[in-house]
Amino acid sequence: MYNITLIVTHHWELGKCNPDELYKIIETINPDVIFEELPIESFDYLYNGDCIDIPVEVMSIKKYLQNHKFEHIPVDSIADPNRSSLEKSMFKKFERDTEYRKIKNEHNSLVAREGFDYLMAINAWT
């Protein structure tokens, strides 16, 4: 039987949610396989190209690749190109809503302050 560990991340560095903290978690787990939420089309560019704007996960995994052998597989769900314009506009309305922005700002504050401990905790109850 295999152990599967899901690590919830924030793609961009924010306080304690940073590449060094994620690297420590990966190092502790010492995985045989990493499934990374990343479109396959972006994989080569982010890992072998001259990309400047690199997500936290990529920075951490690149560092881990320097001293470890493991299988590394990009996975990502593809956005539905048939999503209706009504659905698309709904997400734009969320961004304009005061209460939504307040909740989003509070979430980002907790990510910055608590880092991966917070992200793992919200994953446990969702």
C-alpha cells in the first residue's frame, strides 16, 4: 500500500508560504513521486526555460531535484472552454463584491502569517 500526501500550496510567495518552507515539507516526506499541479504545456518552460515568474512549487521542486531522484509528473485540470459567458461574468462579480474581497484578504493574511500550516488546516475541513 502507498502513502499519499496532499500538500496544499499558494502558487505565489506570500509570507510564510514560500519556497524554503515548502522545500522543508517535501524534504521531510521524501516522496518517490510528485504530482504537481501544472499544465503539461508549461512544464518544460518552467523547469528548463528562462522563466522569471516561477511559482512556489516549481522553485521548491527544482531545489529538491538537485539532490533527489523521484518521478515528477505534471497534472492539471483544463478549464472548460465551453463555460458560458454568464459563468465567466459571475467570477468577475465576486471580485467586485466587498464581502468577498474582505474574505479573500483575510485568507491571504492567514496564508502569509501561518503559511502551509494554515493551508493544510483548511484542507482538512473542506
